[in-house]
Amino acid sequence: MATLKTSILGIEFENPFLLASAPPTASIESIDKAFEMGWGGAVLKTITPDDLEMIEASPRYATIKEKGKIICLQNIELLSHETVQYWVDGIKYLKSKHPTKVIIASIMAPVEREEWQNLVQILNDTPIDAYELNFSCPHGMPERNIGMAIGTSAEISILITSWVKSVATKPVFVKLTPNVTDITWIARAVERAGADGVAAINTVQSFMGINLDTLEPVLNVDGHSTYGGLSGAAVKPIGFKCVSQIRQISNLPILGMGGISDWQDAAQYITLGSDAVQICTEVMINGYGIINGLKSGLLNYLESKGFNDISGLKNIAVQKITSHKKLNKNNHLYPSIDKETCVSCGKCVKICSESEYSALNLDKEGLSLNREQCVGCSLCSHICPKEAITMCC
């Protein structure tokens, strides 16, 4: 039988599902509850020096929904409001009660050696399993020259990673931001500085929009707003891109995240290079109980594929990502029309004619294809409301 157990940097995970550093890991009581329900581990909401002020705005969330389902969430939430001592005591409590669970301390401090090293040296005396350096929060912190302001600079990322590594007694992951031109540049930098692993991605900096009735921001704080972090299903393709790009240039362990809502998403992250995954937004939408479906779904999938554990799945798909130049340009596919399913709505004809090619025709005999005009782009198969068009040779 397959197992969900895995090992990363000598840390034993009972399953690869971790709560990401976020509101679901903001308190010891919440993490305790999540562990009871079966989560493999948790990354604590980012711990900072006690004198780094955290005053929240209200409200601080906005969403975009499709047919009643949240497809993305924007937040301007800051970091942990708790003291360092709260977390020291809480980590000891959680580890004594849940010795098999993985606890990773997310940390952030001003760009000063003493600040980072003091925080690490305090936490070294707790039974945490690893550190996660938050170089990636995209709101509130960058204007203080920390968070994403660190992770967009290779020079500063190297500096802080080396400071932490010089005193840390546990493995160090660096959480990277997608808000850069090339995430591999920063990944290479922190690897050179001694990082033991990376976590990717944090949220995508965004602006949620304007209410056209009031002409005020959708995320409205007394008539004003700011740029926030976008998460949820809409950012999953960005997470996939970043994780696979990092895996192509590095063998460091990767904690993958961004838009995971079910076991299928997690499996995709693993086959694109992740060694374990972190989840936040789906928990904020549906609660800790999603862990049951995540575990059973992934376990059943591994068994159906004949894999003993997730190691059999890791990195398979990332090998199939290449440059545009290397793609096969000689394999021309054409639309195949299911006459029984097609309702002759004409949408594909309209879109094809208005998107350059005019390869589809509709008359009294139904939908037909002019193969000489078709370039095999596949747009028609995607916009067909009845899914009556598929691409084939």
C-alpha cells in the first residue's frame, strides 16, 4: 500500500500537507485544532521582533466570485500580532502534544543583522523543525523596506540568508515572491547564500478593482485602498510556473503553494517539483476539514498509479516543460466536430472569423471546417459552450 509519509532535509512528514503562514496559523489553539484533524504540519504566521508594529486595516479582504464560488481572494493582512514569547511557549506546547507534526517558524525582521539573528537565536531553543524566511509579503511590509522589498533584491536576499544561516540550528527555507521578472534569479541567489530550501509562491501583488456605483475601491478602507496579495485558484498557474522554473535550475527542496484547493492541485505541484505543499486560501474558505479529502484523494491516486509514496510522482512533469523554440511545430491538429452535440449556435464561427482565421462555417447542413484555413490554434474547442469540438490529427 502507498503512504503519504515523506522526508525533507531529515524532517519526517506524516503527510505532505502543511498549513501556510497566514490567518489559519495565527494562534496556537487554531494550529492545535488543525493538527488534531490530520494536517501534517504548519508554518506559523510570521513572527517578528516585538517592537515591529502591526496595526491592521478594516476591512482587509476582497474576493472575486464566479457562480458563487470564490476564485481569488485579495488580502492586506499583516503579520503575527503575538509576541515572540507567545510563540516560544506555544511551539513547546504543540510539539509536546503533537510530536510527529512538523512546525516551521516563519520569521521577518528589519534589514539589520542583529534583528534577524536575535530572533533566530531565541527560536533555536524551541523544538521547531525549520525556519521559513518571509522575503515576500507584498503589502504593508514593502513600504517599510522589508517583506517583498527583500525578495525582489538578490543582494539583500543573499545578505539576510547568510545572516540567518550563520546562527540557525535548523534548516532554513526562503519564501520567494512571484512579483519579480525572473524568480530563478532570486532562487539561485539564496541557494548560493546557503538556503536549505525554498517556499514558493507568496501572494501576487494586485488591485481588486473599483465599484462603479460609488467610484471607490472594492476593498474599501474609509474610501481608500492599497495594493494587496492575490491568492486562490486564479494564481495557481503562476505558482505552477514559478515552482517548475525553480526546479529546472535547482535541486533544493521546494515547499510549493499557490491556489491549491484539492488533491489534484497538490499532485500537480508535486509532479512539477514540489517536495511538499502549503495551503492557505482554501482553508480560509472551507476550513481545516478539507484535509480529509486531500489525504484520501492523493493516497488513492498514488495507489492507482502504482507509486509507493510521493517520491514516485515528483519532478515527472517538470521534465516536459521546454522552450517555445524546442516545441514540435510539425504536429498540426484540427478541430473534430461532434455533430450530435453541436447545437449550431455559431459562437465558434464568429470567434474564429474575428480572431484572424475564418476556418469554420455554419450553414443548413451544420458546422464545417475549412482545413486549408485552419491553423490548429484550438480556440474554438475552448469557447464551445457544449464542448462539441475537440482537437485531433
